[in-house]
Amino acid sequence: MSTDTFELFGVETDALAEHGWVVVPDFLAPSSLDSLREEARRLWSEGQFSSAEVGQGKSLQVRPEIRGDLTCWIEPTSASPGIATYFAAVEELRQAVNRRLFLGCFDFEAHLAVYPPGAFYHKHLDRIPSVAHRLVSVILYLEPDWRGEDGGQLRLYLGEGGVGPTHDVLPAAGSLVAFLAGQVHHEVLPTNRSRWSITGWLRART
Ligand code: OGA
Ligand code: MN
């Protein structure tokens, strides 16, 4: 393995280890983001998205007053070049996370998500008992030219137990945010514009 390969995402995973979260601007090239956006729109027009649910086990429910996004699971075997590039890049990140954080991230799952205008997702943790194998949350944003007044910021709660200072991430195309799924409480503020993203989780062996 070359030194370059070894250092890929070294700075980012150091920050993840130190703070529990990190933002990686320009995670993918613009051409890959274009391809991902196109594929997301295509899957949407085919009716492949469904309203995301909250709760666990038998009590899973669509509750737009808690979370208003629609999601569509994607696979690394997809014929879309954008999706293939995305999974390859996250695989590099997964290996870097394992080298630096010793979390034992074994594999990865991901879905496209869209928050229509007015949608939000109340404050929560991604690692709950029903999905305890989710170790690191990884979200890549797809919409270009996102401005503050478009809303839809991801608000991270930086204090232990979801209190204390916050940090808002603008969901701008190409930005990737990664955080420890069992530690960092977060919410999606109401969006004023359709907000497209891919949410994924590095997972422990189940
Ligand atoms: C989630 C989530 C945040 C975002 O899907 O669990 O918190 O910025 N998404 O889309
Ligand atoms: Mn979440």
C-alpha cells in the first residue's frame, strides 16, 4: 500500500476521533454529484422513494411531525456511475476510520433522502437499540447553490447527552458530514427547498 493511500482521509478521521464529528468539503467531484442527482431524480420519478418511519420494531410509523423525509435504499451494485463512485469513496473512508478509531466498521448501508419544502427531522440519535450496529453516520449533500435562507441545516449538538453548544452544517452539494452515531444528537432544521442527500451508516458486524 502506498503512503498516499494510507493517508487518505487521515486528517478527517483524526478530527472524527478528537471531536466525534467532521465535515469533509468536496467529498466527490462535481461530475459524480451530477450523476448522483440525476439517479436520485430518476428513482424518484419511478416512485422508488417512501416516507421514512420512526420508532422500533412493530411500532414503526410515518410521523411527519417528527421526521418528514422520503428515502430510497441504494446498493453498491447499482449501474449508476455516481452511486458506484459514492460507494468506492465511502469504502476508503471506512478503512481510514477503522485504522484511526478502531471501531470495527464492518460494512455500510445507505439510502437517498429528500426533504420536501417544510420537512424537518427532530433532534435524535442514529444509534438506537433496534439499529445498535450503526457506528458512524455519514451524510453527503447533493443540492448545489444552497444558501442560509434555504434552511435545512443539519444541527449537531456538541455537548454530551445532546446539550450545550451546537454547530450547523449547510447541506451544500459535495459536503459530507460524519459523526459518531451513538454520541452526537442532531436534527434537520425545516427546509425551504427540496433537500437531497445520501445518508449512510458504517456498521458493526451483526
Ligand atoms: C438521518 C439524519 C441528517 C441530514 O437521516 O438520520 O439525521 O442532514 N439526517 O440529512
Ligand atoms: Mn439522524
